[in-house]
Amino acid sequence: MVCAVEFGTGAFTGQAFEKFTVRGANDFATASVAVTAAVKAGVVSDCRIVLGGAALRPVRCLDAESLVIAHRTAEIVPDDVADVAVSGARAPDSAARIDVLQALVARAMTRAFAV
């Protein structure tokens, strides 16, 4: 018999995944971004930002995450976080991919923090 069920700590958890493909939805992503965030009382307690296609393997953006953690969601500017997230990216083929990744980070940040 189940007497009680408890879930989490009361924090909002948001996540978003964005990808860019040349051909279509079933094609491999040329660039991708994953963002997860935990928000409690309007303050970000945890955040993960990962870029796909920025290097030979997925890249976690620790500097960009540090801009977000312990700040109020209303103070976060997705474009600023995107600038920092792609600053260390080494796209294998072109600078255009960096521009795409920057746009994807901003879009994913907006979706993940839509409380």
C-alpha cells in the first residue's frame, strides 16, 4: 500500500532542445543545443548548456552556465548567455555554424526558462 508520494523539491525544471538541419527533420543535426534549468522562487539553482556540432564531441558551456546560476530568471538575457556559450566553440567547418549555434542557444534559453 502506498501511503505518500513526494516529487522533487518544489523547483521548476525546464528543458529545451533545439537543432538545425540542412535537409529535414530526419537528417543529422548540423548544430544542436540542449538546455536544462532548475528554478526555485524565481532564482536559477542549476543549469546545464551543451552544444552539439561546435567541436568533434558535445561541449558543455560552463562559463555560460555560471552566468545563469544564482540569478533571477527576469535578469537573464538569452543573447548574452549565447555569446558566452559559443565563445569557446571551434566549429569544424565554418564560422556560419557558430552563428547558428548562437541563435539556437538563445532560443533554447528562452524556452527552458519559460516559467
